Amino acid sequence: GGLAVGTLLLIEEDKYGVYSNLLFKYFLAEGVVCGHDLFIASSQDPPANILKELPAPLLDNNFKTEQVEDTAAKSEDCQDSMQIAWRYQNIPKVETSPATSIKFGHYYDVSKKMSPELLQSIKWHGFFLPDEMPLEPKLKMCNMNSGYARLLQSIQSVIYQEGFDGGSHPQKKQKNVLRIGIQSLGSLLWDDDICSTNTPEDIHSLTKFLYVLRCLLRKSLSACIITMPSHLIEVRLLSLLNFIALSVGKN
């Protein structure tokens, strides 16, 4: 199981958004526990509020011990770097003990919220459409509405500026994964009325956005999950969206 790096997953929202919203939060919560960076985008709920609503993980004693050991190891490395000769500082250390097994996947308690201490341990980026400034005329994209264009520009900026493209200063920064979560893409709150004929120039906004986003993901250390109100989208267009990305149906 799991979502591979470089992939895009679409989730059709169920009637009341319970199941899809739960998967959305699980994806982000797993990123927090694993120490990944997060990018949360929404046109309805502020990303900071979404982050506070993530379920609390059921952590065992081994995980807590590893956190203490990591803190102690960082402190020890800092002391060693002050004592060792400068000519040997760039030589990689040899592991003297066998590597500990990495746990794949965690359990969560949906009745509890994730602790602020755990949330502060990771780096996250937010995109809230009502707070975003409009794009400059020279940056506007053809056949894509303003909301999608701004979101795409923000994601691209984080990927390249934070080094998730894999090509910028690979030796200066330890490689990490960026988890991107986009909530209710395709709804009216994203200024996208797919069934309307009043704006024919934006009829392909959603498909073009997903196609460009998929190209970005393929070239970066990131994975994306998107919830989508399928009841607002025509069946013909929905099948095309499923072709562009991996999908999970509501039935």
C-alpha cells in the first residue's frame, strides 16, 4: 500500500464528505508523523485549521524513544564537529550499529487531535484561495481560471525553492518528501463552474491544471492527493480526469 512519490491521487467525495475528508486527513497526518513537509490548499477552510484537525497518532514507546535518541544524536554530532579536525569533517560516518527498521504506516485516533508539539516539528505551506492576491496579467495562463493558475504557481514555487525538484543544492539539504493536499478541487469556491457555458474559455481549466500538476510531480520528490466533488462534474469529464490521475471512487 501507500502512495508512490511523483503520483497524483483523486478521491471522489462522498455525499457528506466524511470518507473522503478522513482519507485526506490521514494522508496529511502520516506526513507529520514521518517528518515530511506539507502543502495544504483549500478554498473553503484555512489550511491552519485543517492542520489543527488532523487525528492524533497512536505512537508506541519505540517511536518516542527514537525521537529522544534523534535529539541526543544531533547534540552529539554538534559536539563532535567542534572537536574533529576540519579536514575530516566532510568524510561520511560509518554506521557501527545495524539500521533500525522503519515502520510503514501508523494508526490514528480520530476522536483526538494531533498535539501542537508534533505539528510544530514539521514544515508546512498553506494556500487559502480567498487570501491569495490576483495574478499579474503577464502570468495568466491560457484556458485556466485564476484560482487554478495561482495554486499551480504556488506549488511550483515551493517545489523549486525548497529543493524538492532534486536539482537545487543536493548536498546542502537532506532530501525530504513534500505531501500536497488539495481540498474540494473543482467546486464553485474555486471559481470553476464546469457545467456553465458562460465561460467557455475556462472549460478545460481543471483538466489542464491536473495535467500540468502531474508533470510537476513526476519531476519532484512529492506526492499529491485531491478530493473532488464528483456530483458537480459530468460523467464524460470525470472519466477523463480519472485517466489523467489515479482515482478512488465513492461507490
